[in-house]
Amino acid sequence: MKPVIVVDLGGTNLRIARVVGNNVEHREIFSTPRGAESIVGLIAEQAMKLSAGTAVGVAVAAPGAVSRGLGGLSKAPNLPELDGYPMAEEIRRLSGLHCMVENDANAYAVGEVTYGAAIGYKSVVVITLGTGIGGGIVLEGRLWRGADGVAAEIGHVCIEENGRRCGCGASGCAEAYGSASSMLRLAKEYGSNATSAREAYELAKNGEQAALKAFKRAGTALGILISSLVNILNPQAVVIGGGGSAAYDLLEPYILEEMKLRTFPLAMRNLQLLRCKLKNYAALLGAAVLLEEQIST
Amino acid sequence: MKPVIVVDLGGTNLRIARVVGNNVEHREIFSTPRGAESIVGLIAEQAMKLSAGTAVGVAVAAPGAVSRGLGGLSKAPNLPELDGYPMAEEIRRLSGLHCMVENDANAYAVGEVTYGAAIGYKSVVVITLGTGIGGGIVLEGRLWRGADGVAAEIGHVCIEENGRRCGCGASGCAEAYGSASSMLRLAKEYGSNATSAREAYELAKNGEQAALKAFKRAGTALGILISSLVNILNPQAVVIGGGGSAAYDLLEPYILEEMKLRTFPLAMRNLQLLRCKLKNYAALLGAAVLLEEQIST
């Protein structure tokens, strides 16, 4: 099996690795440079270095809506310089390596299903709790990308018609309660001293009522979201990942409480609610799987 | 092409037909008898009559959760006598004809996608507005049944956390606002004189404010539901069917208003919102398609 170069491109960090199967042979982390040329320049340069002539291609997991026609992001709120930029073509031109671009939450989902928490399950919804809420849907072993490549925008599933304002402009999106950022925002509103989601979690574990209340609110919202996903898709498993999943133990009881009330009983009976396993490796490993798939078909 | 016998089994009526392709050669309507033996007896008797030795099998579209292992309904709130009853086996025993049982909303969806409003679309969500809200999901031309055969229980997608009480016990399910029954219930609560959903529609068309307000509320709820479905699945089309779709013209503006606010723009851009075409023939024709599929694989 030949190595694959994979990139987990975020608004803050750019992780690049050489992967063979589920083995990350080498990984480097950079601050994400500004400007499309600098980003693809860094990826191409590092990809050539890591490949050293051996890799079959580069897979970039990127935050935003992926357009297959463009070979890049057609909507990239966290990296606006890449909006409409033909990333795959430029990386190919600069590095000589075949390149594909995939949505980062989709890659994350494929990673967790192939090598992580959901090994052995064929139909899985993966939810990532970060700045927003992202997701990936795997049905009968295949990633469901949607008709326009933008399926699983699950952060904007409404849970409360006239609820909290979401960054998207609508009210009551699940993301406005259940993302890691919203957990912190809620804690502050309730009077917590937390300055990060991580700190809110620690304060809650030490009994701070405001922080506890925030995780209860977030967990309830996530329970409603997951119930909707399960009632629609009837998957075998739901995986909770992303930075916010660090608070899994605080969220789980409220998620389950809401699911018992709202999930269709026959869809609930065999359902597994799982916590992610691969953390920062999920998107890298998933991107590698998707590139191998693309090359072999 | 050989004929297929298809049955649309409802809590009130039982429709049975001989179908070749999309041609309904003969159709009969009966009141649904009470008791599992009487139901399968009537189906077997009429199937043999309509087949006259020519049909390849019987497909029954039935309301409830279908268990493939059982060959029947594992949950049938509208026909409790069929709960856990091996319907397919009994019909086969009595008639000598191969028999399959399928969820009626799934059959309806396949009918509309194959021969109705969504011809030419491969990834479609079909919503049926009746006593409750049902649905069927077709992805890349294939019915998505879910891991346990109970996908598309979309009536119980929450739209409002502390909203109206639903028959399922939870609060704020889409069904509590957008089903045909809920449209009537809302109209009455707002002070309408309507005694049926049909009448509420006519009163609204004649300017009765209470009835108009009910369709506005139902349309808004359906817009939230459809936005969630589209954000999750990114289909090419959404079809609105079932008895409640008779009010499509009153519902559509409110559905679209909510979708413009809540649906991910890239998933909205190419999306078609369609009204069903086949009415009472959708489930019959869809059941025939699913039986042909089963036989040919």
C-alpha cells in the first residue's frame, strides 16, 4: 500500500501527514497562513517533502462547502480567501501530485467510521461540536454527500422555532446551543467565570452552577437534534466528536433524556450513541480513505 | 411485463389493484375489515381474483413500521390487530402468491419518484400530510429504509422545543402542526367553524381568518421541517403529498418564507419543492415498483 498525503486545513492550524492505511507515519502542524496562494503553496511544498516521490496523492479536508466541479470550496466562512479558489488544481500544479478536496466534517465522519468509534457500523451519523456544529452521514458504508455536496449541514437543524439567534441569521438552530462555542457563550450568560469551553467544563466538574446549567442546556439541544437525525435516517450509530465532545460525560445524560422522549422507539432500540475516538486524527485518516476510494474507482 | 397485485391498506379503506408498470388495469375499494384474519383473507381472496393466475406477486403498502424478518408490521398504531402478525406469510399461504409488505409512506414516495411529481430526480424526500406526517426518502434512486426499516419517521422531527403536544407524548413535533388533522385542530382552536380539513381549506379560501391563520401556522411548521430535512440530506427535490397537500397553495408561501431563512443556501439553490401528482395511486404504483425490484434481485 502506497502512502497518501493528507491535510486537515483549519482556520487556525494546518495539519499535514503521511498516512498508510490507518498508520500516520509522520505529522506536522503549522499555523494556517493567510491568502489562498500561501495556503496552497505551503501544502504543495510540505506534500512534496512528505511524499518524497512515494505518495499517490494529496487529500485536503477543508472547512466549508466543497464543489467537485471547482475542486475547492464554494463557500468557506472560516477561510474566505479560499472561496471559489481552485485549490485541488493549484496544489496539483505546484506539487505534481493528484489532489482532492473534501469537507472536513465528512472526512472526520469517514475516519471515525473506518478506524474509530464506529468500526463495524455501516450506517452512522457523526456530529462534530466545534465553533459550529458539523456532521457527516455514512449510509451502508458510503459517505452521503448530497445532491450538491452539502449534505449534513446539521448545525442548522432547528430545535426551537423562536429560539436563540444563530450566526446564520435564523433562530433556534442546534448550533446556537450545542457547539463548543455556544457552550461557553451559554455559561457566560448564566454567570460563569469561564473564558474557554475547556474551562467551562472544568468549572462544571468542580460544581459551578452556571457552567453546569450551560452543559445541561447544550445537552438537551443536542438530544433534540440527534432525535431528529435518528427519526429521519434510522442509523445504527451516532458518534459525537469535535472539541465539544470533551464534555461528553456532562452532556450524555441530557442527550439520552431527550432521546428517550423524542426518538421513535424502534429506531432507538438498537441505536448506539458513541463518543469519538480519533480526535485530531479523524479527518486526516478519513481524508486518506476517501482519496483511496476515489483513486480505486 | 407481468401484472402485480398491489394493496394500499389503510385504517379506513383497503384499495387493491392489478398493475402493469404504471398502468392500473383494475382497482377495487373496500372498507378495511377488523381483525388480522379478515384483513389477510380479503386481500388473498381479491388478489387471486385480480391475478387470475397471471400475477407475479402481491405487494401490500401498510401503515406502520415494517419488519422484514416478520414480513409484517412490528408497530401498527392505526391497525393494532396487525401488530406482530406475519401478514406476508399468511397472504402467501392463502393465495399461493408471493407477498411483500412495505411501509405505505415509503411506497408512496417511490410511486411519486418513479411515475409522479419527481420523475427524473434521483434524490428526493416525500412528505405525506394525513392523520400524521409520514415520509419516504429516496437517495440516488434507491429507497432508504434505515437500519431497522423505520427511516423517515419525519412527523416526529421537533420544530419547537416546548411546543404543542404530539400524539407520541413529546412536544413540538412537526406532526402536531403540519398534518391534515392538525390543520383542522388548529383552525378549530383559532375559532373556525370547520368540521374537516377540507372544509377548513374552503373556509380559508373564502377568507375566514381563523382558518387562514391555521394554514399559516401549519405552513410555517412545514417550512421548518423541510429546512431540517434539506440541511441534513441535501436532496434534489421535496414532494408534498397526502390529503393535506390539497391545501398546497395556502401552505406554500409560508413554507418558502421559512425555507429562505433556514435552509443552507447551497442546498436551496437547485432544490425543487413539488406537489404530489398521483394522489391515491402513489402508494399502489410505488408498491408495484418495490415488488418488481425485490423479485428481480
